[in-house]
Amino acid sequence: MKKLMFLFVLMLAFAACNSQKKAVKNGVKEKVEIAADEDSTQYELIVMDPGYETFLATQPYPKEYYSDDYYRNWNNQYVIEWNYRHDHPDIYGDFYETSIDYRPSVDYGLDLNYRLYQYFQFIEQKYGIVLVPRRGKLKTR
């Protein structure tokens, strides 16, 4: 069975000192993290799939197409489905190794929302996985 080796990390960079904080639960680091801090103003998305950055470079600049609200709305739908599949490995397998701690009420900024949205597009294209069916993209069998 093919196993996707990727690490999908959302980390918080402190605005004041530019250091990073990692979330730890019960002494075990999680593969997908968002660390919350009241002083935070900047977030970073790190994808450990070797083809993602190349894919991202071929995509149009975000401000030329859609708004931050557009990306945030789609990311929320994608994350809900991703986490559901992560929570049910008996049905969906071990592809969804990590859960994604994404909160649509948090202002991650256009760049991060765009990059996360493009990650889901990358998953669709590279692995043929449709998380959220979209009109015009539905495949018939």
C-alpha cells in the first residue's frame, strides 16, 4: 500500500520575537499544529510533500482571482472533511495521518488561506482524492 509521507504543520510565529511555539498534548508532538497565543499576528503553513511547492508556483497569484473569504470558506469545508476522514481510518485508510486544527474565525491572512486551499487542490490533482465535490468537477463513473 502506498503511504504518503507528508507533514502538514500550521505553526505560530510570535510577532514580537519571531520565535516559534509548538503544541504538545500529553507529551506527544502532533504532526498538525496550531499554537494559539494572544499576541500572535502571523502564521506559517509548512507542507512536507516534495511536489507541493512546484505545484504552488504554477498557480495564479491569489489576489487576482478570489478573496480571503472565498479561500476561508472552502478551507473550512475541506478541513471538516479531512478531519472526518482522519478520525475514521477504518473507512478511509491511513492517508489522512494528521488532523488539521483550522479555525475559520481566526484571521490567518490571505497568503496562508490561499496556500492551504492550494494544498487541497494539490491533493486532488496528485492523488485523485476529492474531499469536497464541486459543481463542474464531478466525475461520472
